Amino acid sequence: MTNHALGDTGVLTGRSLRHILRSPDTIITTAVTPIALMLLFVYVLGGAINTGSDESYINYMLPGILLITIASGIAYTAYRLFLDLQGGIFERFQSMPIARSSVLWAHVLTSLTANLVSVVIVIGVALIMGFRTGASVGAWLAVGGILILFTLALTWLAVIAGLSAKTVDGASAFSYPLIFLPFISSAFVPTTSMPGPVAWFAENQPVTSIVNTIRALFAQQPVGSNIWIALAWLVGILVVAYAFAIVAYRRKIS
Amino acid sequence: MIAEPAIQVRGIEKSFKDVQVLRGVDFDVKAGSIFALLGSNGAGKTTLVRILSTLLKADAGTATVHHFDVAAKPGDVRESISLTGQFAAVDEVLSGRENLVLIAKLRHLKDPGAIADDLLARFSLTEAGSRKAATYSGGMRRRLDIAMSLIGNPPIIFLDEPTTGLDPQARIEVWQTIKKLADSGTTVLLTTQYLEEAEQLADRIAILHKGTIIQNGTLTELKQLLPPAKVEYVEKQPSLEDVFLALVGDTGETDTTANDDRPDGTVAPRKESR
């Protein structure tokens, strides 16, 4: 049975990717809010913000915008999983001789694909708005890797939400604080401009180290210790979320 | 081998928190027969079906399906069964054909496209095959649901309230489908709250009440439990169902209303079958 796990996951991933192709609005709505924020910050608020660097403001804030894109995108992951559970299709899959984990992995891979497409759209708009980087291929790959890790970590959180939600609204509501988190970080203004306790929180929450790493990679600056703090957070969240998601899944199917 | 029942249930118990839903259920289902589990809402029918289809674990008792213990060999049980749950388990975003192809691929069968086309034809869904399942009527959705369950020819099929929420025509269509299934040798366990459905379809009927089987027998046996029939003269009034079916035509073809220009005669044989 397990030797079919990969094939089954592939078939089921194809199914949920087809869902996205049939309702591309889920990708567009995921990209619209970050793009609107980007326009607002660059053309309205950005002129008054002193980042303390020579970088253009869009270069400064793009990393945070990308994280917001992913944080809002994973709400759809929870939503799609929840709808499968609500309808009978989940039970049909569970009563069939297919690898049980493939049902979850299909949603995770779909989430990864959909979010990467949204991220590419947002980067495209940023380029039009004047975002420039001289980052090498290696630096781009590093940025891609960090964004993939971030998506996976949040996706497994979304799986917990999707499995345990009682209503459709509940399934996606968990993403609101995640979308808000970058605002209390170094994503839009330097943390040094914040009052003491807020600055402390901002400096010690995961988003800041991730944003600083991506920003340094784009600006061809040394990433310093930020990258290790970022990776520790990402891997930590991923492992904990995965463990809880599997527990929630076991409870659901037994 | 032949004498051994396709489904054997012994002393199954199941509680949810303080509520004891099943209090020791026993019955056998003969291979190739239609077995109806009759009971009102909340009698425990769905819980029992979920246990037999490995979705739920029993607290006590044993059950074998196709000679495999549901608790010890759930993988083998899943290879031998198909479940059509209470709510049509179709993917609404996909077309009817894509739904069938999906299940055929998940059952690792060769040529999923041909399997899908064959089932679409058998269930008079060829025309609707490329439409999203979300646009289907209740009866069509149920037919697609059952068609999905037949992929891979599982020897045992569970149908949990297959006609709940369907209009009379669609119900007759589903009945015809189930009869055909049993004729081809599939063992069918169906749950229903409609007495007429059990009467129409089942070789054996078990009445599940408050978590136990209170009666189990053929229709004739069950009828003998009551005092012998008296002869009374009653003016025969057509039932509302008779009137309804006479007015709209008793063919049970709900999807032809949308597509009157059906080019082939795929539905013709079913029209005379009642």
C-alpha cells in the first residue's frame, strides 16, 4: 500500500491543483491584498518613513510583503481541507485502499504551489513598481528556499486549523494574526523606531529575522546570524506544527 | 468458502462519550445478496457502516468483511469494499468524468479514461460527463456517486441511505441500479429509513433499533410476525406517488429534461424495466 503513496499523492495533488485552476480567484485574492499594501506603503506612507538606509523603500519592504502574501494564502489551504472534510469526499478517500497520508500531503503540495505562484505575481508587480536587486542566482535560491520553508511551516499550521475547525470561517480566521505579525517587525520600519517593549517583541519574533535575511540576500549584504535564527524558527515551527497536525489527523481518521 | 458470509458482525458495541450508540450488534450477510439495515434516525446505522468500512473503530465485538477482520486488516477490507456515504461524495469542482478518472487512478487501474466512459454510459451520464458535478441534479449526483463506488468492481458495497433526499424518480433510478448490482453478484449492504425501500430491494432485512438488531429475516418472515392477513374490502385510491409518477412519466430520467436532444439510445432499456 505504501508503495503507492507517491503515486496517490500525485493524483490527489493533481485534483486540488485543478481546483485552483478552476477558481484562480483564490490566487488573485491572495495576491491583491499584499499588492494593495505595497502600493499604499510605497506611494502614500513610504515617503515619510526613514529606514536609515540608502535602499529604495520598495526594496526595503518587499520581504515583509512576501511573507504577508504567504500568510494570507495559507488561509485557502485550511479552507480547501475543511471543505473536503465537510463533503463526503474525504471519507470516500479514507475508505479506499490508498495511502492515508497522501490526502494531507496533496493539500500541502497544492498549498506550496499556489503560494509560490502568488509570490511570483507579487514580485512581478514589485519589479514594475521599481524593485531592483543584483542578487546572484545563489541568493535567489536562498530566498526561494526560505520562502518555501515559511510556506511549509504555515501550511502545516493551516492543516491543524482545517482539521479542527467547526465552521468555514473558523478554518481561515487563524491566518489573521499571521498576516498581522509582519507589521510588528522590521518589515516596514526599523525596530529601533519602536517604543521599548514593542521593539523587544519585534526583534525577538520570527518575522524580523526572516525579513532581515531576505532583505540582506536581495541587497547582496552579509546575512550574519539572522539566517540561523530565521532557520531555527522556521524549522522549529515546521516540526511542531507538523507533529500537531499529524495528531489532529490521527484523531480525525481513527 | 461459499457458505461463509460476506459480512459477519458479532457483538459490535460503540459509544460516543456517554451515549451508547451500538449495544451488541450481530448479523451475517450472505455473499451476493442485498441486506437492508432498517432503522429510524439515530438508530446507529451510519455508525455501523462506518465501523464496517474501517472509518471508525468499534469499542467491542468483531466484524469481518470479505473474510478480513475490520480491526486487524483494515487495508485488505478497503481493497474489498466501496462506500457510498450518506452525502454524495463527489468532487463538485471536477466534471463527472474527471471524478471517475480520479477514483480509477486511485485504485491503480489501467486505462482510467475508458473505465470512466464505460460507467458514464452505464449510468446515463455520458452527455453530462464533461459538466462540473456541481451542476448535476440530486439524482444524477447520486448516480455518479454510485458509479464511483463501482470502479474496480469491489465485491462488497455499502450504501448508507442511498435515496435520502432524492425525488421519487431519482429514487427509482437508484433502486434499479442497486438491483442490477446484486444481479451481477455484488454483495450490497444498504441502510435506509424507508420501509418501502427495504421491501423493494432487500433479500434480508434487519431492524436496528436503539443500538441492537431487534428483528432479522426475509420480508416474508417479518410479515409473519404480525397476525395473519385479514381480507378487507378497501376502495383502492391511487397514492400521491402513483399520481405524481403517472403525470411526469415513470422513467426516472431527470437529466433528459436538460438535454432533450440525446443522440443515442443509452437510456432506452431502463425505461421499460418497471
